[in-house]
Amino acid sequence: MMDSCENDPTSPGYADSPPALLTTSGNSFKENSVDDVGTKKDYSLNTQKKGNLGNTGKLNVLHITQIPLETNYDMLHKIFECYGLIKEIRMKLQDDNWESWLSFNCHEEAFNASRNIVDIKVGNMSVKGALCDGAPKDLDVYRPADWADKDIEADMPSQRKPKPPMWLLAQSVGGTENYFKVCKFLQRKVGTIAPGDISRFGKKSYLIKAKSYTQSVILSNLKTVNDDIKLDIKPHLNFSYGRGVVFNRDLYEFIEEEILTMCPLSVWKVHKVPGTSMIVLTFQDADVPSHIDIENERIRVQPFKQKPLQCYNCFKFGHPSKVCNSERICNTCFNIYHGECTFEARCLNCNSNHKSNDRSCQFYKLEEAALNKSIIEHVSVGHAKRLLNKSNTYAKTLKTGEKVPRESSRPPTTVGSSRKRNSPSID
């Protein structure tokens, strides 16, 4: 037998040294090989000499020659599938005919096909076949649907394992911790953290940017139950992993697990939005590509835009209705809910002439702009709102172009109020 490296297309002399063949003749078969000086040697299965083919059980590839030109992959598969499960088919044009390599699931199936090769016709032509120990690696591979489906069913994850998150959120357990003590505590646990990579993120939370995957894994598995400072550390998914949107009706027909197996390895999670053709892809990195390649098709990926979370009980933003403790109100007149409303629409949030859940509301657009700004600049939503209010950039998104007044906790002073400014009297 020839060295295994001769089956490697990257090794020298591969084109001149095809895999060793076992030619069939009745129920016996011989190996045709060439030694170093070019002399042919015949090894029969019945010989007891050194070098006889005692490892023929590993040969599961059937090499077929003299196949007519009108043959295709599917035709070959239908002819030979009765002998066993075919894993892959490779074809190569030789003169005016095809030669092909069929990889069966096991040696017994390939041997069964080789025994009956004399009775097999492809088109109107008889073909010749022999078992071999491999197929050329530089040829295109066709994998029949039955084997591909078996692979998918055997290993069809709902999501791939993502990379360690580079952004993590540490939340104080029980109360607000001292910021400087938290910084020193984390430095002692996970090593040096660059200045600016730990910042406040709300009242009781701290945003941490890991400098390496090693530091990220340590932070993710850090337990602080027995320490003076108690933190609950979790990955910040929106900052660590980018999300993109794909609109493709053909792709939408597949289940999420199957779409994931078709996507490149940079995608680790797939979610189909019901009632649409929209598919949300979660990537391993925060950067979202403009296109992905699926089954030789280039598909455009659009950035995923976060939508504000609005309660449909009190119609405020930032929490869902299932955790709302307020009394249900009407989204048209914002009185206590009374069924179908015939009053004039009035928004609870901005007091304009539209319903409280209208997406043209300036408060809804402020929430949407703050969400997306927080992801881009890695800040909390509240801080993003303050930045937008300070620069008034969110006012550009309004159709009217009017400047929205800044939020203020101070109650407004009405016209004709009895409150007067105290000023020194001039005598």
C-alpha cells in the first residue's frame, strides 16, 4: 500500500499518484500498486505473504470510470443508493467521460456495490469500478440530502457557543457599594483593569470591559458570596454581541436550528420574528457585517434597531405590563380603562393629539434614540437620555423639527400662579 500522504492534494506528486485501487473480478479482488522502481505487484486476499490486504475493511470508497457525460450527481446517487448510505460524491472529467468517487457509510456497503458493478449501467453504458482508500481532495463535493439531513438531525444545536463576553455588568447585591472599593476588589480578583474600563452604570451597577478573553472568563465565573463586597456579574449581551436583521422568505421557511447550521460560524444565535420574513442574527462580535454568505448566496444584513419597551398597562416606558403595579388606563384618553373609547385622543406622555402608544410620539422617539445611543457609546439608557437632552440631537428625528423641552423634576409654573420671586425691595 502507498503512504497515506499521497492522498493529500497538497503533497508533491499527488496528481501522479492516485489512491491504490482494488480491482474486482468476480468475488475476489486484487490491489494494483507500483513500487519504487515501477514494477507492478499483485496482492491477493488469499495470499499469506507480507503486505496482503488485511485492512480492506477500511475501504469505503468506490471509484467508477467510463461514466457518460450526461450523468449528474443525483443520477449517480439514485443508481447506487440501493447498496447503502452514500456520504459524498466527487466527479472528475477524464477525456470524454466522467470518473467518480462514491464514499459509502461503511466498507460492507461499498463492497456490495463493487461486487455488482458489472450489472450496473449508467445511462446506456456499462461502467467499471474498484474500491479505493480515498478520493482526490481537490474536487467538488456533493453530499446527498439524506446524509446531510442525518448530519443535521444528529447535531442541530439551538444556538452555538458564543465567545466570552467582553462587556460585563456587575450589580451590587443588597445595597450600593463604594465605587473605589469595587475597583480595588476587582483588580485584586482578576488582575489589572485599564483606567476607564470600569464605570458606574446606574445606581447599583458597574460596567466592566475585559481586556482579554482570559479576564472575561474569570469575571464571568467570579463568586463573591463570601467576600465583603457582593456582586452579581453577568455578561452585557447588547454590548458584547452585535445583532443584525435579514429579510429572506426562502430562508425563513427553515427552522431556526437549520438556519443556524447554514450560517457562517460568526453567527451563534438565530431568531425568527413570527408573522414576518425577518430573521434576527446574533454575531460573535459587536461588529455586524454588511453581508453574509449562505449556500453561495450573498445576503444583506441590516443593523438591528432596538425598540423601546412600553408598558401596555400604564403606557410608561422601561418596563413590561406583567410587572406593572399601576391601574390599567385607556390608551386614548388616559383615564381609567373603560373599554372602547370615543373621546378625542390625547397622549399620556407628551399631551399631543394622538394615542399613548403611537410611534410618532416624541417621547417614543426619544426612548428609541436613547436605546441605540446607549449601545453605540456603551452607556446606560438614562445617561444616553441626558446626553440627548443636553445636545437636543433627538429633536432632529421629529417630523416637525421642533425642539423638545428637557425633562425636569421641577413642577412647571402656570400663568397667574400665586408664587412670586423674592426680590430685594428698593427704598
